[in-house]
Amino acid sequence: MVLPGDSRMHTNPAAGRGVSLAFAQAEHLALTTGAATDPPACTVGSGSWTGAHAGVWYGPQVQADAAMARPIQAVVASQPTPPPDPAERLRSAAFHAARTDADVAVALRRMLHLAARPSRVLGNPAVASQLRTLVEARPELTAVAAGPTREDWRPGTGTRISGSAAPDEGLAKRSGSRT
């Protein structure tokens, strides 16, 4: 028995990689199971292949998901927002650098579309140099943004307690419409 796709390894659907990774697993199975003479070894081999090939996308996604969850958890716990970890600073810098540097943009696209592994893209000396330069020159790109505390929000309504207009009222005032 071989478990392909999400039955083997769950992925965050926001990254859009689940089907691509499942197709890669299916291709591997199609190429290896026909000649397999030892079903248990085939199953173990499939699991090893998944870890070595599809797993390289799983770890960074888990890190990215955790980085997005940390500030939310801090607000819920009425704690200050933690600074981004080094991997999150690197991810943030990569997306910013891709806006102005064609080499970084192409490398990042290759990584996002599963054509190049993260270690190959982020380990590329030219890309790493560009990202280091960007982070050193513009630390604000990876700084923690100040935001409202839990006490600033009216529980359950999404409106500020401080007396400012509710979000939809503010939009109506800015757009000039009357409600």
C-alpha cells in the first residue's frame, strides 16, 4: 500500500503545491511499481522518495506557516509581537528583492513553481548576496510592523474600542458615498 498526495504529506493549500507534489509522487510510482518484485520494499522506497523529493517543500512551508502564526498567537496572548526569525527575514527579503532584481525574481519563481529546490535557489551565491545586501540596506523590510493590541479591538465585532469609525464607515467616508 502506497499513500500518495495529501494522504502521505499534507500541504498548506495557500502555496498551491498539493496537486503538483501528488503528480510527482504518481509519476514516481508509475516508473517504479511496474518492475517492483517486493511490495513492502516498494512501499518503503516510495516513502523515502517522498521525504527526499517532496519533503523539501514541506519543511519550508511549515516554517512559513509557523512564522505567520506567531504574531497572531502573541496578540491572542496579549504579548508583544515577536521579531521575525532569520528564515522569515530571508523570505521577506526574497519577495522584496524580486520586485527590482530580475535574477532574484526568476530564481524565486522557479522555486515557487517547484522547478528549483529552495536550497538551490537560496544557496545560490548571487541570490544570497543580493538578499544579504537588501536586508543590510533596508532592515525595515523585515521589521515587525506595529499593530493594534487585543485591547484595541471590541471583542467579536472587529471595530476599534478607541472611538474611531468602524472599518466600513471609514471606507464610506473616504469614498464619498453616503449610507
